[in-house]
Amino acid sequence: MASILAIGTANPPDCFGQADYPDFYFRVTKSEHMTQLKDKFKRICIHIPGADHELTKLLGLERSVKRFLMYQQGCFTAAQALRLSKDLAENNPGARVLIVCSENMTVCFRAPSETHLDILVGSAIFSDSAAAVIVGADPDTATERPLFQLVSAEQCIVPDSDGGIVT
């Protein structure tokens, strides 16, 4: 049985609502003159805590549903999500794990640059997309029809692979 063996926190004693935080942040950093940036920051704060929170509400799931988030990991995320979902499903009888992956390249859209060819490559091979799967163990054959079996899902650092992407 798992146990909590230690707890560490790095939270200030103050609590700020999302609507109030931009004003506080720009005031204490003496940046109130940066009005356009502050307006942008206010829009960013509106979209926190994130898509998982919105998806939980849209699907009518319990507020206590377990969620695990991975952001800005590219194609690496799907493999990680499958590995984690396999572990969760196999170790929690009856559990069904919903994986939702989305790739949003529109936010990275930039004008072409002769000095930054990576911008062109990213625009050429990636796009906005989304996918979802449900993973479970010991399917109820009366209502569920397994499509693929997850035999193994592992993680390994390939020697001399710094800077490379392997999926």
C-alpha cells in the first residue's frame, strides 16, 4: 500500500483570485505602466486552471475525478499518457481512463524567417489536431469490445540522444 512519506510546500500564505492576481502582480513588480501586457495577462488568467477543468465539467464528471496533465510535450505526450493509463487501469479494478490529447500549433504561428528555419519545419509538419481513447483492464465483454491490448508501455533514455525526439 502506498503511503505519503514527506510533504513539501512552496506556497505563500496569501490567496489571490484569478481576477485579482494580474493587478497584484503588476503592482508588486512595479510594472503597472505595461498596460498592454497586463491586459494580455488578464486574458491568460481567465483560462486557468485549464482544459481539464473545463472538460470535466462538460462531460459531467464528478469534481473528484482523478486527472493528470501534461502540457507542451508534443508527440511525446501520447506515449506517456498510454503508459500512465495502463498503470492506472491495471492497478485500479474497474477504472476507465480517458486520454485526451490535443496539439495546438496555431499559437506558435510566426512569419517565415531565414534565420529560424525551425519555424518553417514546424509549420510544415505539425497542425492543430485532437484524439481521445479510453483505456481499461479486464473489459466487461457484454458492453465493451477491446480494440488493442497494451502489452507493454515503458520509458527509457536512449544513450547519446540529447536533443533528439524518439517516440
